[in-house]
Amino acid sequence: MVDTAAQDQAVTGDVITTADGVPLKVSLKRALWQRKKTALLLVAPLFFFILITFMIPIFDMLVRSVDNSIVETEIPGVVKALADWDLDSEELPGEAAFQALFKDFKSGAEQKTISRLGRRLNYELSGMSSLFRKTARKIKRLDTPESAQAAMIKLDKKWGQLKTWRLIKRESGAFTSSYILAAVDAKKNTDGSVSMKPEEAQIYLTLFWRTIKLSIMITVLTIILGYPIAFLMATVKTKTSNLLIILVLLPFWTSLLVRTSAWIALLQKEGVINDILVGIGILDDNNRLAMIHNEYGTIIAMTHILLPFMVLPLFSVMKTIPPSYMRTARSMGATSFTAFRRVYLPNTIAGIGAGGILVFIIAIGYYITPALVGGTKGTLISNFIAHHISTSLNWGLGAALGTILLLLVLALYILYDKVVGINNMKLG
């Protein structure tokens, strides 16, 4: 009787080979590589999509938060001439620096690019933008002077001030920390030291604190409101549960702008809620509640909008908890509350964690709803990032605020992992 295994493999010494003479180990490696290659090809479109739409923009934001190449690009001669000039010097730079300034300004004025540098330096010292525009406008009519220092100071006396040159010297590097410092309400002094802005002038630290505070409050409120809804959905009959799921998902079928506008109609002083409270006698017509254009409006509207993001993870986890757990606990003498606290609640912690981190991360970067219902007291840091990107065009500061917000989220994520454990998070 012929051994059929000998048709598929042969043993040569200690090496097992396939029927075509290839070592079995090599053949298995080839098969495994083919499977990996297929998997990589399937994942490649998603990888490139994330790379182009997510990773590259984040990298660009990180670079912009410290980029200062515009100074070296617009006035390269000045940067080179100031290389040996001491920032603490009590004397103006030499004639060579003024000659370089004249040539760089002349070139920048002809190309109409020098005003961009003025706007950049104006973030550090007020009046620099007007200085650069005025100088660029007048220098076009001048020929190369014998004394560039006298000519530049005649154009504007600020060129004879040490603080102007110290600023250019300080910001002449390819990278700067000025944007990051401004994003935490700090500033660089003319001597290069760092100090905090006066308390009444601090904006961004207040905004960061408000953003964290409101995001935590919204997350806690969604847990309080979403937990009983998810519990009901997980314990009723399937037909009723499906109807409740549709009701939870119903807001997603309506435009976010429409939902936010509806809250404006409900919360304003002449809105529906105040009219009802006045109509039933709870409030006087002169003492209507101010529930919009403040923190209350932001909390109410965002809690409603983000509630489904808490309910669905909770429901998916609760659905996997066997009802027999609670019946067993009660049969062993536990009250309903004790059985819930000692048995059911611990099994839903993973869903609370998943919903909580999802709602918190969405809330901390929310933009549209705080902009419409928050007013000046309910806006978040994301609204100021959008302002600097689209209105003031201070992309460096906007990128710095975004970078700090990203680092803040990462820090809170790491804290969550240490306390709860990211491996314990479940969506079902």
C-alpha cells in the first residue's frame, strides 16, 4: 500500500518539502506573505485617506504653530547682518544692517510682499504693521542713499528705536515660541524674557478652562440622562426597543443647524419655554430666564445634540448583560437597588467609559452650537481657533491653540487610560 502523504511531501534529511520540492517552511512563509499582502491592499485606501485628511493636516498645524520662516524669507539680508548683533545691546545695529534693511525693503515693496512681515511682527509689537506699510510706500521713491541709517530713520523714527531692532533680532529664527506663548496668555519681552499678561488681559486660559469645564458638565449630564434611556431600551421587548432606537436616532435625520436654531427659539427670553413658564405663573413677565447667549444655552443645546453618542454605547453594552444576573442577585437576598449597584452597574462601566470619552472629545472641539447659542460667555476655544483661521488670518496663533487643545485631549486620554483602562472600553 502506497503512503498518500509521500505524494504531497518528501523528507530530505531533516527538511520537509512539498511535492514541488520547496521546503515546507518556505512555502508557509510565502502563503502567509500573500495573505498579508492582500490585507494590506484592502487597508491601503483607508490608510491613504486617513493620511491625507487627518495626519497631514495635523502635522501642518503643528508646524504652523512654531513656523517663523517669513522673517528670513522677506528680509534675509537683515537677518544675516544682525547675526553678530547682541540682543541686549544699548546701541543700534551698524550701517551694514540699515543698508541690508533698505535693500530688503526695496525688493519687498516692489514685490508687494513686505507687508506680510509687518502683520506677522505686529502680533508681537503693536504698530509694526503700519510701520512696514508706511516704509514700503515711501521707499519706492528713494535711490540707494549714502547713509541708509539716516534715510530709514527719516522715513520713520521707529527705525531708530532699539525695541524695533530687538524684535526683528528676536524673531529672526526659522522657528518661534511666540504663538505658543500667546496661546497661554504669555508674551516675550523686548529683552527675550517671558512674562504672563495682566489678569484682565488673559483670554485663552479662561477659554481653555471654560471648554474643559463645560465639556465635563455635558458629559456628566449625558450620562445622567442617557443611562435610564439605555436601560429602558435594553430591558423592554424587542419591538419597543427598536422604536426607542429610532427615536434616539431621529435627531441625526435633522440638520445640526436646524436643531441648534430650534433651541434658539426655545431658550430665548421671548421663546417658547419662557412663554410657558410665564403663562402658568411660575415666572413674572419681567423676570424671564436668560437661557441663551451664555453657558446655560451651550450646555442645554450640546447635551441634547450629544446625548445619542452616550445612549448608543450604553445600550450596546447593556444588551449583552444577561437578565439572569439581576434575578440571581435578588434570589440571594439582595434588594433591587443593591442588585443594581453591585451587579448591573459594574457591568456597564465599560459602556459609560466608551460613551463618556466619545462625548467629551466631541464636546471639547465643538464649534457650531457654541457659536450660535453661547454668545460671549458660552463660546469655547474652538470658536477662537476658527476666528484666527478665517477672520484675523493669524494662522500661527490658531495653530498654536489647536496644538494645545490636541495635547490637552491626549493628556486627558492618557489619564483616562490610567484610571479606567482603555482596554476596558466596550461598544458592545
